Amino acid sequence: MYGCNYTTTTEQHRMISIPGTFLSTIIQAEKSEQRLDQCISDLASSTVTLSDLKPLIHNKRTVKHILTAVSSIRNAQCLLFTTMYELETSVIHSLRSALPCPVLPIGPCVAYMTLEEQHPKSNGELTGPGDCFTWLDSQPVNSVLYISLGSFLSVSTSQLDEIALGLAASEVRFLWILREQSPRVRELVGDTNRGMILAWCDQLKVLCHPSVGGFLTHCGMNSTLEAVFAGVPMLALPLFFDQPIDSRLIVAEWKIGLELRDWTDKDRVIESKEIARAIKRLMASDEAEMEAIRRRALEWKEVSVRAAKTGGSSYNNLSSLMEMVCSSQCTELDQQRSKTSA
């Protein structure tokens, strides 16, 4: 799923998992004469530059897909974003002035209603190899680092080894979602009493668990929105597509995370000692900078909850969408009746 959802009069509904900032940057790049290292002028206070798009330029298939999507958007009846207005205010205003259709952020589009379904309690003993919640229940508040680098693209084998070694050196408790189970990673991590390595988990529920205090992430927009909703600080390791821009938003705009590696240095393998140092810093409870990051993460959590509640920005935008859909259906029905009576 994409971070923006759009509908055209000639095509089926499409959904794209990108932030509004990424789409706005693409639109600006089409018409801009700015230097690559300049910030986008239409994005107030933004640190995003046109150079953030450079990793895409060499992938012709991706560029073609993006340009086709942007071209279709200009014929859309409505543009929906899975983000919320408060997260990307200046971008939403910019898109509204650039596009002829309504632009409605209706997020955070996360499965927060399922959080009411409590995970089963036990007597403190693990009920199975995938029982991460019983283990999480036994950990101190904000002590566990959650690690997930996405469902599709991942890091190189050498980088994976360095992450495992860095995690071991940090001595931090962890829950690592690793879809390709690797005996070598388990061997490098060592003492599994400090953590768990699983192929899958209910990510939003894990992030909302009180023992989770940090998230090492690839910065996919869906994962980013879940972390914002949960109020969990992030350690950013972007891999592809919109993720470098998502990382920039997390670290420089919203200020709710740290950067593990600058995107311009993406081909360099990050050494285990750097990773260990970054993990320790993210999970530190006595560092002033991290206290400020945690405070801002909790503030954004409150904002995201308010946006989805009755009267919130996303609630109101979703109500507007429903009115548009109902109005369109009524118009089509009237037209059909007119044809029938004629």
C-alpha cells in the first residue's frame, strides 16, 4: 500500500505507500530549476532537498512508475494520504495549491482498533517459540529495542552480520523480526536470553507495548506511522525509494529519532561498533537529547490519537470523503434515472 491513495475517473483506485513530502518533492522536481542541494522552497522549514531523489534516478523502471503515478494523480477526483495533516502541514498546503482535486490526509492509517484485543496472559512462562508478548511483559519499561527492516528489500549479508555483532555488543534487550531466519545471525547475536528473533509479529501491538523503547527501522512509511502512533523513538536505516525522505522527516523535521547512516553514504557497510554506539544512545534514559526525543515522540503520539478521534483533522477529512462519495453516487443514480425516463 502506498502513503497516498488516489482515484481517477478512468482507472481503479490505487494506493501508494509514500509520505506527502515525497510526492511533493517529485512534483517540484518536474518543474524546478533549483540546485540539487537546495531545500524545496514550497516546503516551509523543510530539510528535504532535490538530491534526496538521486537514488531513484538510476532505476529507470522506478522512475517510469513514479512519473506515471504523478501523471494519473493530476486527473484524480480526490487524493488521500495515510499520514495526518499535523505531520505534514506545509506539504498538504503545497499539494492543495498544486493539484485541482481535494487533498485529504486521513491517517494515521494503522490498525489501532485491534489494540483492544488483548494478547493472552500466562503465568510468566513462554507458551511457544513465537510468544513474544509474554516475554515483553517480563521486561522493564522502555528497555527493549524492536528491529524490523521491512518485508521486501533488506541489507546485504555483510551488513546483517555487523548489525548482529553491534546488537550483541550493545547488550540491549531486543526483539528482532528477521523473515529469512539465519543460524549465523543467531550465532553472532549470542545470548538469546536478552532477546528474541522471530519471523513475524503483530508490529503495532509490539510497538505499543510499554517495554519497547526504540525501533531500528528501514523507515517505510507504514512502519513510520505505526511508530509515531505508538510514541516510540526510531533509529533510521533507510534502504530504498521514499525511505531516505522518511528518515529525514523522522530525524530532522519531527525530531523523534536518530540517524544510523547518512543516505549519501549508503554503499558503506556500517561497522558493528557504530551500530552498538547508536543503539546505546537510542536506548539511553539519562541523556538530555534522548529525553527530548522521547518527549517529542509522546507528543506526536497524542497528536495522532487526537487526529483520529471525533472532531480531529483526519476524522473530519474522512467525513468529507464520505460526503463526496455519497454525493457522487447520488449524481450517478439521478443520471441513470434521467436516461431511463427519457
